[in-house]
Amino acid sequence: MPNILVIAEMLDGKVRKSTHSAITFARNAGGTFSILVLGQGAKAAAAEVTGFGAQKVLVCDDPYLANPVAERFAPTIAAVAKSGFDVVAVTASSFGKDVAPRVAGKLGAGYAPDISGVKDEGGKLVYKRPVFAGNAYATCTINTPVQVVSARQSEFSAAEPSGGASPVEDVALAAKDAAAERIEYLGLSAAKSERPDLGEARVIVAGGRALKEQFATVLDPLANLLGAAVGASRAACDAGYAPAELQVGQTGRVVAPRLYFAIGISGAIQHLAGMKGSKTIVAINKDPDAPIFQVADYGLVADLFNAVPELVTELKKATG
Ligand SMILES: Cc1cc2nc3c(=O)[nH]c(=O)nc-3n(C[C@H](O)[C@H](O)[C@H](O)COP(=O)(O)OP(=O)(O)OC[C@H]3O[C@@H](n4cnc5c(N)ncnc54)[C@H](O)[C@@H]3O)c2cc1C
């Protein structure tokens, strides 16, 4: 049975909810797991993950880890992994995707990114992961003594606490890496939004190039009404109609909300790669042959500039 090291991700002194997907991965893989919380303020944050059934919550609280510079985190993660773990698991977030290959490099470990499924076959972990922009799935195993994986947040839903209280143990900061010394941290400019994060939203209202400069004017009322996150196609982002961090797709965020509105989005395979796992897809497009209708559960052939305001009016009536 594998012994898994789950890496917690911290932001503003708290454990990010994305970490809960890596915990679900560990639970699904079977065996035992511990959670490593690293960062400045990790000691206080560790209490947030002691109720998830981990054997131990390991803590490395150090000002050197105050900022998300992967080169500073990798040596300590690799050192802890060597203390008896078979698998290092992160959530496939920006931070996870940054740190995991560096940890694998340090350990000489095989790395399987973007895992969408895991099962134990006769004591060997078999991973499922998307290939060819999500058009096919590969199953793979890793043959190195320690394995590194990143788990897709869209496929491993956030773990709920299971009760109990895992013991908390301090671990030392590993020797600093020469690579980290060549990096100067200048700052993090994160978009502040009242809306839910795309990766955690239950409803996403996404728009394409068709919305032009009216992207926000048309979509915001619908998103506000539904408490939804707003997403966008790459064409909409590239044209400057929507900020880049809203991009959904192969080269953007991968999401799987309960409800996904694709409004004025053609449905190119690169966009589908980021949203086709959504539970229910609603498409509004004026072209009846748009590929998005092939994956949509509900499709409306209409001009979005009429259809979306009408939908907002009807929803307001229905919800009082
Ligand atoms: C390597 C690579 C990576 C990529 N990664 C991504 C990615 O991560 N995410 C992504 O989205 N794309 C990605 N793309 C781009 C992708 O191929 C498409 O170009 C892009 O998704 C198209 O965006 P769109 O559907 O908004 O625009 P368009 O293709 O221009 O489609 C606009 C749609 O709006 C409809 N429409 C127009 N006017 C109206 C109206 N008034 N009412 C209703 N409907 C209307 C049209 O019928 C059309 O279907 C990538 C491409 C490459 C090569």
C-alpha cells in the first residue's frame, strides 16, 4: 500500500482549498498519507488540515518560503519525500505544476502530470491522464521508487474532513538550492475578484470572441444572478475582451463545474479540453453547426445579444 506525501498549497497564511483535491487523490489511491504544509505561517495553517485523516501533518514554517518560488520549496519537499514516501502528490494548480517537476528532478523520479484517475492494481498504482489536448486518455504506471503526480482539481473533488486530529510534526528547511539563489522574487500581481475561483465554482458563465467589447456588460448580470465565475475562450482573451486569467482550455484553466454556459464560443478542441468534463453544458450560439453543440446538454441557436438579456430577465422573474 502506498505511503503518499500530499503537498499543501498556501496563500495569505492559509491552506488553499485546491489542496483538498490532492487529499482526495491520496484517499482514492488507498494506503496512507501525510500532508506537508510549507510556507511562512505554516504552523498556524497546519490546523486547517489535521481533520482529514492524514497519518501526520508535517510543517516547515520558514520566512524563506514566504513567496511562491518553486525553486525554494522543491529541496524541502524532496528531502521529506525521501523519508519513506512512495508518492508525492500535488494538485495540478499553477503552484503544483511549477513545483512538482522540480521535485521529480531532485528525486530522479518519474512524473505523471494532470492525473484524472488512479487505481491500485495488484499493489501498483495505475494512473489515467489526458493526452492530445484531452482527446484521448492514457493509462500509465511509474517505475521509479518514488513517484510524483499532479492531480486535476476538476477530476478529484475537494475532500471533506473525516474527523480525528492528525499529529503535527515540524520538519527542517532543506539546504538552499543554487537555482533558487539565481531567482529574485519581484512580486505577485493577482487579480482580486468577488467571484468564486474558476477551479472551485459550481457555475461558470463563459464567453467567446463574439461578445467583443460587450463581454462584461452582457455576461456579468447573468454571472451575478447565478453566483457564477466568469470564464473566456482564448480568442476573447487574446483580443483583450476578457483578462487572460479567465481563459479556459488546453492552455488555460481546466474546469468541471456543475453548470457551464458557453456563450458565443465555437467549441474548438482546445477550448473543449478545458471544460468538457462539466456536468451540464449550456451553449448559446447563432451558428447551428457550431461544434460546441456536439458537447452541449442544452443548446440554443440564437443571437447572444438578445438571448442573454432575455435569460437574465426570466431568471430574475423566476427567482423573485
Ligand atoms: C496550441 C493552441 C492552444 C489553444 N488553447 C486554447 C485554450 O486554452 N482555450 C481556448 O478557448 N482556445 C484555445 N485555442 C484557440 C482555439 O483553437 C480557438 O481559436 C478559440 O477557442 C476560439 O475562440 P471563440 O470560440 O471565442 O472564437 P471563434 O472561433 O471566433 O467563435 C466565435 C463563435 O461565436 C459565434 N457567434 C458570433 N456572433 C454571435 C452572436 N451574436 N450570437 C451568438 N453566437 C455568435 C460564432 O458562430 C462562433 O461559433 C488554442 C489554439 C491553439 C493552436
